Amino acid sequence: MWLATSTYSILRGSTTDSFGDQKDRDVPTYTGIKGSVMLVRAGVTTESEGRAQTISYLVGRLPAGTDVQNGDRLQDEKTGETFIIDSIDSNPRSPIFNSGIRLELRHVS
């Protein structure tokens, strides 16, 4: 069983910028979805340019039946933080109640 801690928007798709490069589309496909996100682990990496990044791995929960896909982005409507959805497990684990959808998320800062 899980407890919703915020409301989320699902961002889906991409667009092309003025230089012809593909970028994430920031227009929500769905809004006001109750859910929760919890940090699992975080690590710091250094890219070849010498810039350090913190990559956080998280687990999220959304209600069963939510239209969510791998590659979508989940945006916290309270904080504005955006998480990349790496995998989705919509198979309930309990025969008594529906545990919702479990998401593996990533946040890069």
C-alpha cells in the first residue's frame, strides 16, 4: 500500500527547436495525478568536460490504470522537479488490493 505525497503531471513527446535539434516537449499530457516519489540512491558522476552531475534514482507510485509510458517524464506539480521514467511495473503484487503502478525514475541535476 502507498500514500500519495504530491500531484504530478505526465510530460510526453518531443519537439524541434530553432536549430533543428530535438528537445523534450514541456506541455503536460495529463495533470493532477496523485502519486508518490521516494529516493532510492544518488551518485555523482563527472563528464568529459569536467562537469559533475548528481544522478538520483527514485521509485514512484501512481494509481492503477494511469496512462504512462517508458520515456515519459513525471513532473511534481508542487516543486517543479521532473523525473525521467525508465521502467514501469503495472503488475499488482497483492491479491487483496491493487497496489498501483510502480515506476523506476531518474533525476539528473
